Amino acid sequence: MDRLFIVANLKSNQNLSEANLWLEEFLKYKDKLQNIGNKEIIICPSFTTLFRFNSEFLGTNIKLGVQNLSPFDQGAYTGEVNAKQIKDFADYVIVGHSERRNNFGETDLMLAGKTKMALKYGITPIFCVQNDDSPIPEGIEIVAYEPIFAIGTGNPDTPEDAKNVAANIMTKDKKYAILYGGSVTAENVSSFTKTENIKGVLVGGASLDPNEFIKIILNA
Ligand code: PGA
């Protein structure tokens, strides 16, 4: 059976004490999380709390991801966190999120470089596109369709539209696992995960509430 990906993008939130509170709440459901079948849960916290999440989930079925990585290998790139460093803590990385494209000027060329670095060190990129004609770098297996109008607005795309966009993206490579992201909640998650062509969800705002994120996992 294909995996169903449920990704929490915590964005630029949580200091250490807030991360501890999130974990404390989330881990109340530890037993339930052991029986989630084909669901692959991926939590993407900030770099500053990543070690804390890692110490909690190392060796469990909960996977970790990061929200960014350097397009360069290790070396003289002040301020960057590179794929080799990330690999100690995480198996996934979000690449091409619209917030990075728009606020930090990330270009298709930079995203190709980031993808290459992730793959070099065995980190799986979750590559975000905002429509079905964005270029997708070679080696990508997971693509997240995230229309701008749906991000953080409470105004999700329709499952029907997500299905059609996913079908268009899959004309480039039918092996892509396509996720949907944009205002996913515990209430609407199953309308996406039950849709043809959609293999999971990327959750922003709703994942900041651990109880809501648990509901998303269970309802997906
Ligand atoms: P949202 O964000 O769930 O808050 O809309 C999704 C995302 O940006 O990945």
C-alpha cells in the first residue's frame, strides 16, 4: 500500500519551551500513534528545536524534516545549515515553499541546488509548487501542490481542483507522490486524502496545535 504523507510545517514558530509544551501534548497520544498503518508522519520544526524533537522521536515511526537547507555543501557559507549537518537529525526537507520563493527570492536555480544537496546526503525533498507548470528538479519523488490563495487563509482549494492539478503534475512523471497543502484542518483533511491522485497533506497553521494535528493524523 502507498504511504500517506502527513507533514507538519511548524514554520518560524516555537522557542524551546513552546516546543516542549507541544511535545508534551502530542505525546499523550503516543499509543494511538503506534497504530497508524500506512501514514508517514513528518514533523518539520525550526533548526533551533530540531535536536529536541529528534531526541523524542529517534527510533520511532515519527519522522522529522526541516524547512530549508543550504544550496551549497559544507564550507565558507556563513549562516547556512547544510545537508550533511541536517542528515544527523532529519530525513526530509521542504524545498520551494512559496514563503521562501517570495520572501527570500529563492529561484528555480537555487531550488535545483538545494534539491541536489538534499539528495546527495540522503534527505528526501518535499518539493512545493504553487501551480502545475512550476519546474520540478530531477530526483524529486514527493511534490506538494500549495496554491498561494490557500496558504494560511482558511480558504482551501477544492479536492476536485487538487485532483486535477495533481493529474497535470503527474503527466511529467507518474511516479510522483503528490501532496496537497493550504488551510488543511482536521475537518477537511479526509476530503483531500480520499481524493484520487492525492497522497497526503502538508499542514501549516493547524499543526501548531498538537491536538488539532493529532486529529488531522487520525482523520486522514
Ligand atoms: P497552512 O500552510 O496550512 O497554514 O495554510 C500550509 C503551508 O504553508 O505549508
